[in-house]
Amino acid sequence: MDEAVGGGNGNLAQNLWQICSGFAHGREWATLGLLERTVHSQVGNVVQVRLSSSTEVLLNMLSMTTLLTGKAKKLYDTRRTCHR
């Protein structure tokens, strides 16, 4: 699958899929890295932060998921065909 997505670039397809899946399922490790942060106040080590998602981030997640799903379908169709 990596060849179809990134020209054989390691685990690119798996990493992209895990990021999209984590974002879709609200996993902290995915959402905290992608959401926009606005600091409202800070008192000592306590910070009040507002996390929000932009349309750009959501469209990027949708685009990557659509790309990966399309590539996976194409790869599936290629591999399920008898090549005798």
C-alpha cells in the first residue's frame, strides 16, 4: 500500500490511516496535535486553553481518508483478480 500512496516511503499509508482513525475517534494523541489552541489565561503552571478544529484540518482528514480508501480499493481489486 505504501507504494501506491507514497512511492514506497516506509509505513506512510499505515501512519496516515492511524492518524485519520485517531482523529475520527477522538483519541487524545491525534486531536491534541491537530487542533488549534488558543490560550485564555495562565496562572503559574495552570493554563486554560481552548481547542478548536478548523475547516482546513477537517478537510485534510477527509482528503487523506478518501485517498487511502481509494488506493486500498484499487489495490484490493488488483490483488483479487486472477493473473494467469
